[in-house]
Amino acid sequence: MAGYRIGELAGGAGVGRDTIRHYERIGLLPAAARDGAGYRVFCEDDLVRLQFIRLVQELGFSLEQIRQLLEASTENYERVEALLGVTRAKLDAAKGNVGRLAQIEQVLANLSRKPAPIGPLPLWTRFRIEKAFPEAAA
């Protein structure tokens, strides 16, 4: 039987074998076929599915939310709309993180250009001062 054994699947998706077994137990991955020796054998669809799971997990989706994404279909409009709302919330959170990173970048850029006008302070103090008093950073 052609396909991936668990170690090959794990390597292809960048996860451990125990992760694959766990995902199989909780239903995120379908139960794998077995070869004549009893080894799990996975197909290309399993690899793509596992890569999707890992991607959305890295984006902050919980395993339950991932299950819902995997089960979503065009037949259940309300469920798709609910998942769209969760996805939009994740996107908004990511945009907020980008804004905070931009603030840190600005503080570091200011520190690299000139010494702090109020003396040497730890970075986190400088960040607080620049956020509260943007004119002090100019």
C-alpha cells in the first residue's frame, strides 16, 4: 500500500508522532489505514490536512475551533458565518499586534538615533514614556 508511515507524515508536517496520534484520537485526523504489518499508512490528503491544522494553530485557533473549520461546509451557512467571525477576531488581534510591534520599532529607532533626553533608562521605561508623551520622543 503506497502512502506515508507515521514518521514520514510527521516529518512532512513538522510535528511529532505523538501529535499525529493525538489528532487521530480526538478526530482532527481520520483514523489511518493499516498495512499488512499493522503500521498506520496515511495519504497525501492527510498530509495536507495536517499542514492546515498546524497553520491555523500557529495563527491562534484552538483545537476545537480547528475542528469546526475542518467540519465547515457550504451546507451550514450559520456555522460558516460563526467561523468567519472567529477568523475576523483573529485577524483583528493580529492587526493589534502589528500596531504594538510598530510602536516598539519606533522606540528602538528613536533610541538608535540619539540618547534619551531624560537619561539612560531601561527600554520598557522608555516605551512607557514615549507612549504617554510622544513629544518627548521627538
